[in-house]
Amino acid sequence: MNLFGKVTGASLYIVGALGSAMAYASENMPGGPAVNQLNFAAPATKIMQEIHWLHWMMLIICAVIFVGVFGVMFYSILKHRKSLGAKSASFHESTTVEIIWTVIPLIIVIGMALPATKTVVAMKDTTNSDITIKTTGYQWKWGYDYIKGEGEGINFLSTLSTSREAINNLAPKSNTYLMEVDNEMVVPVGKKIRLITTANDVIHAWAIPAFGVKQDAIPGFVRDTWFRADKIGTFRGQCSELCGAQHAFMPIVVRVVSPEDYTKWVEDKKKEMAAASDDPSKVYALDEQKERGAKVYASNCAACHQPNGKGAGAFPALDGSKLVQGPKDAVYNILLNGKGAMPKWSGVISDGDIAAVMTYTRNGWGNKTGDVTQTQDIVTSRAGK
């Protein structure tokens, strides 16, 4: 992604997010755009500071050229018009003029290119990072895997937390409307964070304007970028590629904390992951699995199949579905491997969550199979592929 793409992406983000902020709130969005904001997001990294400087430098140069060229043009038109008796000069060529209009633009281009090239090269220098995080785009959420540095082994999904009631205008909208998630990416201040981006389905783009970061996440490809936050706070962005019907519901939130708070977060997150890990041999009751499955469904499935299971567009209804209520093997195959617009969930959420959401969909709404899918069933099905 070149500098123009990053600046353009930041501009589009500000226009869209500013419109949302002004439409739904009369106060600034924490970590996002301010009401009546016209400039880029306030920089939180050195790279974004350089982008700010480049933006204004080039804008001023372009403005000076515009005023100079059109000033001379209009002066010439008015001063040498026929009604004043002006006579056109007759000459074939001017070597001096040609040298001037070649050399001056060349100097201007070089003056603009040198600092811009320096910034673009710095954007791609991901060496000597303190922490490496793999970022995977899904329709429509982000997956984060801390694969190197403090926090190694932590992984989680980050999903839009704005309620469907607010989206459907049935509840008040907060000042972080459509820009809030259930699990924020957490990083320490002053540390170089390398991001490895990829995607599970279609092209996404991970972008935080305050960091000066916009990197495509492409299925089958691995891209990387980096940032080093200079200040503590919460910073917001969005997927910046048109990735499908729910594109607007794929926010990014990064919480920058002190090194001490980050260490504590890592400890707490690992304890949370250990407590939530599934024992494949454990047998769950129907109501217990349905309760867990309802939460998994709300976070991962409701955006496409609707909270009431009625489906929408390319996503079929689950309520009353013969497939959902049919033989388990067919349901296992779709959940684990995906089909059509349905993404594969194997490796995205845990086997326990897959078992729970399968139990919920087979016994929710008007579906009443009465059976319970256990974690071991998913493990066995995967092994039998």
C-alpha cells in the first residue's frame, strides 16, 4: 500500500466516520474523529506525524503552483486582450523558457519525492519489532494471534459490539456507534508492533488512521506493516476494503497501555484463555450448551443469519431448516469446512464453541431436535475428514 493509498484511505475514513459521529452524537468519538473535524486524525505515531507534515507541505506547494499559474494566466488574458490594442508576439521557440519550465517542475518533484520516499521506506521497515501480531480478516470480524514477544500464545476474535437494536434504530446510539468491539487489541506504548495481515475469505484492510497504518489483508497472501504508539489511549479504525454487505460492521479498536498494564493484561488474558479451554471429555446438558451457543451465535452468526434465525440474502434461514435439523454429519461438514458464502469455522473458534452453537441452532427458535452436540463430537468429526 503506497503513501497515496494510506492518505486516501485516511481521508475516506474521516469522511465516513465523521458523518456517523455527527449524525448519531454531538460529542467527539473517543479515539476517533471529532465533531466538525476537517484534518486527519491526531497522530499517535511518528509515521503519522510525518504523513501530516507531508500532507500540508504538498498542499501548500500545490496551492502556490495553482495561484502562480492561474495568476499569470488571468493577468495575461486581461492585460493583453485585443480590446486594449495588444498585439500578439511572433516567435518560433524560446530555449530559455523551455529550460525554465523543465527545470523548475523537476526541482519541485524532487523536493516532494525525497521526504515522501523516506516516509514510505520507513513504513515498510518491520525489522527489530518487539511484538508480532497476526491479524486475520473474516466476514466480518478480526482475529488476533500474538505470535512473538510478550503475550505470545494469546489469540482471540474481535467483533462489533454495537447492538442490533441500535443498528435498527430501536435503541439509542452511543458516540462510538459501529466503532466498538467486544475484544480490543491491546499493545504497550513505545513498543514496535509488527502486524502480519491475511484474510480467511475475501480482501479486507486493517487501518488505524491515528497510526498512519492501512494494510490489505488478502486470502492466501501474507503482508506486514508496523506501528509504534507514542501515547496511551484507545484508537479506532475500520476495514478499508469493500468486503461485503456487512462491511460497515467491521471496526478495529486498539488500546495502548503502559508496559506494566500490558504485562498485567497478558497475565489476565492467559488465565482467561486457560479457564475457557474445553475439556473434550466433558459432557454438557442441553440447556447448558444452548446458553453458551446463544452467545457464540450472537457474536459470530447473527450478522448473516439474523438474531431470529430467519436469514437474509445469500444466507439461508436456520429456523425451520431441514439441513440444520437433519443428519449431524452434514452440519459438521459445513461448520468445519464452510460452503458457498458460509465461512469455515474450523480454527476460527474453538471446538467447544462449534459444538455449542450447533446445539443452539438445532434447538433454537422453532427447531426442536432435542439432541446435544458435545466437544468430542467435533473432535471426532475433524479426525474423520
